[in-house]
Amino acid sequence: ISALLASLAAIVLIIAIAIPLGLLSKDFDDRASNIIEGVSKIVAAICIGQLSIKWPKWLGYYASKKIKDGRLVEGLSMKSIKFNVAWNIWREVAEVGVFLIPFFLDQDALIEIPLSSVIGIVVGLISGLGIYYASMNMDDKFWLTVFLSSVTGLLSTGLFTGGCHKFEMVGWGSTPVVWKLEGKFWDQNRLPMTIFKPFGYSSTRTVLHMVCFWSWLFSLIALHFWKYKKSQEIFAQRKAEAEREEILKEEVDEETAGTPREMSQKNDEASDSGLKLSLNA
């Protein structure tokens, strides 16, 4: 129910944005369209960058630090699970609307939305089933985690670079061209190289392109490294707490039943007493 309500809320929001944009798109010039598309790509880059950080956490390589009554706790309550499911479903569905904003501004591109949505659903289902199968059947999920984080991290980097380039196209900080690859094969708007366009590829590279690409990529890598170090500290703290609890449990058991040496002495004394009684008899 939480997932369904979240999806419906996101769809209503998308429709509420799409209708005004579709009606007003005739009054928008290329400058306004590029600005809106640039903003939508940067927002999508932030969301997918967060997804890149989430993969190791979901697969158990990053820890989530939650404090309750001054102690680390693991696991989620049912209330937390419902909130996380609803929030992430809403965010991902709403993110689709962000991706579609450039299409809402182009009347001719509106007919591409149904076809692209079908392709996206098919690709999403196949990818989701593949990830689920791999996560359920792989004992070591390290390389699966690296692959998923890398793909989503590169996608986030490409979207951020493309969004900033849109601002460059409208004249906000135009920078010199570093290189330009000639030929139809290298054109980012034609197959096969258009496949790599979402990951930051462009046949024409400006200074802004390069600065945005490498700065965003290294920022994600630095964030992953920070999360990894913090997770190692949390895992070590949890291990130390588990060891302390085990020692305390053993001490309580010994106090309740006596130490092994005391129990052995008591058994020996009982055996000697029984032997003496038998001899006297």
C-alpha cells in the first residue's frame, strides 16, 4: 500500500508538471528549454549519485549507523521499512518525470514517450531480475556491488556533465573546445556512440566538460571512500560490543551456576561423601 500510494502521488505530480509545460512549450525559446533541461539533468545526477552510494549499503558492505539509547542498533522497524519503501518509490518515479521534462517542452518529441517508456520498463524489469538473481545466488557480492555502484556513478557523472554543458550552451560561462572528433561514427547523437552519451561521452569536449566530469567523478569516489572508512569503524564497534556482551553473558552464567573449578570440586566432594557412606554401610 505504501509503494502504491507513493507511485500514485509521484504520477499525479508528473502530470501536474507536464500539462502546463506542454501548453506553454510553444512560448519557450531554446534558451529556456536548455536551462530547464540542464536543471533536470543535474537533479537526476544527484538522485542517481545517491543510488550509487546506496548499493554497497543494501548489499551489506556499508553500514548504517543508528543510535538508540546510546547504543548502536541494527535492522529496521516495520515503520522504518514502510517509510523507506514509500520514499524511495516516490523519488524514483518522480525522477522519471524529471527526465521527461525536456520531452514535455518539445511537441514533436512527445510521441517518443510511450515507446521509450515501454523500452524502459522492459530494460528495468530485465535488470531488476538479473540483480535479484545475482544477489540471491552469489555468495560473494563484492564484484556485483562494484559493478552496480560504478555504472550508476558513471551515469550520475554523465548527467551532471551534460546538465552543466546545457548552461554553457546558453552562454553561462562558455569555455574553449579542447578537442573535437570528426566523423559520423563519433557523433554522440548517432549509433553506436550515443549509447555512451548518458555516461558523459561527447565528440566535442570543452574545458567545462572536462572539469565537471572529473570533479564529479572524483567527488563520488571520495564519498565512497569516506563511507567505506566509516563503515569499517562501525563494524569494528559492533564486533567489540558483541564480544563484550558475550563476556558478560559468560560471567552471568558462571555466577549463576558457579565456575567450572567450583563445580568440579563440588562433584568431587559429593563423590567422596558417597564413597564414605558406602564403606560405613
